[in-house]
Amino acid sequence: MNTCRICSHPIKTVFQANILHKYDISYFKCENCGFIQTEEPFWLAEAYTTSINITDTGLIQRNVYCAKLTSSIIKAFFRVNATYVDMAGGYGLFVRIMRDKGFNFLWNDLYTENIFARGFDFHSTQNKTIELITAFEAFEHFQNPLQELESMYVISRNIFFSTLLIPTDIPDKNWWYYAFEHGQHISFYSKQTLNYLAEKFNMYLYSNNKDFHLLTEKKLPHALCNLLFNYFKVVQYTCFNSKHVLSDSKFLKQVKI
């Protein structure tokens, strides 16, 4: 493998790391689109022994926060009474919350059991018009991100998703988002990468330049997008930042991951 999974340009090795406390693997960067990827991920079957990894201690608060932000995004820019799909929906908690808020959300996940939103599954064969797709903390798991995005694009031309952007040119190995301990994160995006994807699919990109991003066919007011993103960042910090919360680092030491 010597080409980028996003733009097919040549890539260069940037470092090696040990994942799953077992395999030494290489990480590569594309100078054309800024994408960082692992070598061909032969370890995924082992990494996904359980689809929701034990280190995901923020699952509940993330779903609550994403529901608040998504509700506002929909009310500001999309049809409230339309049909929506949450891709890589996990246990269905986000879909359940959104349905409780009155939004017609459907669930889709190829690898996880739908526990909280049973009966509201979405299948690509269904003849439904989908206003918006959500995909939270999924893009970093994609083995073939371009192919995954193409499949979403067929369903809807509006995609609201989260993935933490590369904070520096090449983050050092202490960057927690590499997630060496569970081996499920294999694709890492820069703002440059997202701009490339937006141009490729002829979509507009709106992003808080950190973790939440909207690819859409709609031309939206940047000021309002920024206001929504930044307001809910304050809400997230206020609601979830507490000295009493058991941090991931302490948790990992306790369970000896």
C-alpha cells in the first residue's frame, strides 16, 4: 500500500506504533490532502471483538450532547418533519433520544446490536428520502473512508458527523485519538482532508475546525453555523467538565488496558 485512501496520491511513513499491546504497525501521511492512515489494518477482527470498546467512557454524555447540537442544526437548516438516519448508530441511544425529541430518526449499524431504537432500523434498500445523515465518532474507524462517504452520498447529500481533526502537522504518539490500546482508529483527517472531500463531492463544508463537521448541498450562513457550534461547545464544557468525573487515564490504569 503506497497511496492515500482518500485521494490516491503517494504517502510517506511518519512513524510506527504498537497497537493492542501486540502489533507494531506503520502510520502514513498524504502530503496532498493531509490524511493520516495506518497500514492495511489486518488486526480489525481482533480489535472489534466487541464493537463498543471498553475505553469509550464518554458514550452517554456524547450522545446527550450530540442530540442537543443536532436538534439545533436541524431546526436551523433542515426540514424538522423529514426523515433522518444515524449511521454507525451503536446501541441506538442517539436515535432513541432524537425520536423522544420528536424527530423521525432511523438507526443503522452493521456491527452493533440496536438496543434502544429497535423497530426503527434503516436499510439502504428502503425507498425513503433522507434529509440528513448523522455519523458520530465513525469516520476514524473507516477502512475505506472514500467508499463509505460515497455510500452515504447516495442516501443523502447532507452529512453531519464528528471526528477529531489532526491538531498539528503530525501529532506525536501521545495524541490520545490514535487509540493504540484498542486499535479501532485507523483514519485521521485534517481540515485539508475535509476540504478535499467537500470539493470532490461538490458539497459545502462547515466545521468548528476541531471535531464537528457538516458536509451539505446547502449554502449556509457561516456566522450562524459558527454560533451553533461554539454555543454548544460552551454547553458541553459546562455540563460535562467536572472534577468528580473519573478520567479516562485513571480508568485505563484501573482496568489495565
